[in-house]
Amino acid sequence: MVSEATSIIDIDLPLDQSWEILRDFTQAVNYVPDLTGCELHPGPKEGRGASRRVFRTNGKFLDETVTHWEEKRGFVIRLHEGTGPAPAPFKEACFIYRIQPIGDKTRLTTTMSYTTRFGFIGKLLNKLFIKKALNGAVSKISRNMKSFYETGTPSNKTISEA
């Protein structure tokens, strides 16, 4: 069963300006909590197939690859570790960024879509802990994106600092 955590927020910038920031695949370090760096993998820098490795404060890394791209609308990135699957406790995970114009502003919808590993235990953990934690994390990413887009100042404090 696929689960989702979604957040919607309005950014005080027109769509074109928001898209220019969103499409830059190196910018996540400026708004995703706990990231310390980002390296693009060889290949496309944007669009379907673009891929990056993000480094986290815990010393681990995560790879992210664009699987779907819609110019000035958003994209989907698959979360994975190297050539393997998503990190535990996820069986599969992707992050979806969508934007749309709302007058002279931009509505940003961020969604993490995922399935858990470990069968019944994974489903129970999702119900009790994971979904709540991801709802908070996705909301924090959206708020950080709004702040970074509007001010240009990085806003990637850890979840616990927020």
C-alpha cells in the first residue's frame, strides 16, 4: 500500500522565478533539513534522468534521480542508495514537487510517496510513527523552500532545530 505525506504552501514569487530555483537540482541543500552537500552524477543536469547524491549530517548519503519532468510544473525524484532501493524503512520512495501559478504567486505542493518494508510490521510502524514524522518533515521542507525562495537565504536547519 502506498502512503503519502503532502504539504501545500504559497510562495510570494511568480511561477517563472520559482521554476528557475526549483529546476536547479543543486539547490536542495538550501532547504532540505540535515543536508550538508550535493553532487550531481554524470549525465543530464536537469530533466528526466538527472541524478544527484545528497550528503546528510549523520555522515550518510542518499541518491535521487528524476523519473518524471514537466517543464514549469514540477518533477518526481526517486530516492535510492546507489543502484539499490530506497533506504530502510522504505521499500520504495519518491519525492514529488509540483508548482502552479496563483495570481502573481506560486503554489508549491510537496509530496513524499512511499511504501514500507517489513510487511505487517512496516505497516504498523508507518501507522504509529513513520507517517506522522514524514508529515512534519514534508511540511518543514515546504516552509524552508518558501523562506529560501523568497529571501535567498539557506533555511535547512535540522528538523529538531525547527
